[in-house]
Amino acid sequence: MGRDMQLTRRAAVFLFAVVILVWGINWTVVKLIVLDIPPIWSAALRSLIACLTVFLVQCATNQFVLPRKEDVSIILVIGFLNMTLCPAFMAAGVQLIPVGRSVVLGYTTPLWVTPGAWLFLREPLPRRRLLGICIGLCGVFILCNPLALDWNKAAALLGHGYLLLHALSWAVAILRIRAHVWMSTPFQLLFWQALLASLLLSLLALAVEGIPSFTPTPSLLLLLAYCGIPATALAFWAMTVINASLPATTTSLSLLATPVVGILGSVVFLGESVDLPLAAATCLVLGGIALGLFSPKPR
């Protein structure tokens, strides 16, 4: 990406704070949407709104391009994993378990990226980073403690599984993105990724959930617009610019604030409570990720 995509540090930090706030609140928004719309259809509608928004912005800024053959693979990976599976698993999971627990499980992605990068990309795995993974996994175990879960409640078990699959899908996409050489900018390819996701999610929703039946109230349309425009189209563009303007470690660490915002949003807007296991698991997961990200680079 060229220097024309970079911002001043102050502008990048401000934009990053907006993204963290938008993504944190989005977990509560999705929870409210799936009360009226089936989860896969909610993800499909979110993707369609984002696709249309990105297309209009690209046309207005003369950034609409046809994908080059070198970028087709990354369009397929991000469109399928990041923008199809992740939103679908997120919506399905948050429908079945509380938002606070959902957002912590959903942001365990760095715990899976680190060993994957070591195994597939030959990136080093320092001891402190390995320790951070172990600490984070202890937090996941607390949330998914087989001794505490009610095995008679299939919905709760599915919800935990969906959120872990959300994190794993995101992790696989990140590993593929790290290995890709971009011919066009990520924003220029965003329309094609969103278009692919919209088609896949719509077909999947028709096959699994049938034709949706819901009342498009003003509040519901506003929630869908929030998911599609700020939380998807704006956030994906913003993260592209932020990654070009701030160090990778800074962005990785700062994203850890998103689950905190998500938990606070669930308490304020949904009246959810934060019990001791959730608080302990949150500290362990975020602490383990932070410890891994702070690991010194090997000589």
C-alpha cells in the first residue's frame, strides 16, 4: 500500500478507537438482530448492505477495479472465511449464549494464529509467546469447562462451538493474508469479497433457514444498517488504513479492548451480568494474548 493510504498517528489512533467502539458494540447489535431474523440471514443482509456501500464508495472515489488473477485466491479466502463463515458463526453463536461470553470466545483468534504461524509459516515461537498461549487457553477452558457445562442443553454447547469456529476461521484467514502478495489494495478487493460472501450466505440461508419472515421495523433496519455500514464496510476500510499507519504490535494489542467494550455493551444494553468465571476467563485470554504479543523478537 502506498503512502497515500497512510494517516498521521493522531488520526490513525482516533480512527482505531472508533473501530474498537464500533466492533465492540456490534456484538450487542447482532444479538438484537437475531431475535427477529435467523442468524444466517442476518449475516447475509449485513454482507449485502456492506457490498452495496463499498461499491458506491469505490465508484465515487474511482477505486473500483477488476481483480487480477494473482488476487483471486485471496478474494476467495477472505470472502469465504472472513466474510462468510465468521459472520455466520458469530450470529449463530451469539443467538445461543450471552454476548459477554461470546465476544471473549470470538476474540481468541490470536491464540490460534500464533501456533499456526509457527507450523505453516515457520515464524518463531518464543517461550513467552508459548506461555501466553497456555494462559489464554486456560481462559478458554474456564468458559468451556466440561464439568460446568450442562450437557443436556445442546443449544449452549452449539453456541460455544460456533464461537470457537468463528475464531478459528478468522485465524486461518489471517495466516493466508500474511502469506499473500497484494496486487491491488485490500480496499479495492473488498467489494469482490463482500459480493462473494453475499452470494454464499444468501444461498446457505435459503438452504438452511428458508425464506425469512420478519417485520422490517425502523429499529431493525437501523440495526442492520449499523452492522452493514459502520461494522463491516467502514471497519474493514479503516483497518486497512490503520495497518498502514501504525505498527502491527500496536494494532494487535489495541484490538484487545474490543472484548471489553463488547462486555460493557452487553451489561448496559442487554442487562447481562459479569460473573466470576467470565471475569477470570476474560483476564486470562486477554492477558495471554498480550503476553504473546509483547514477546521480544528472537535474534
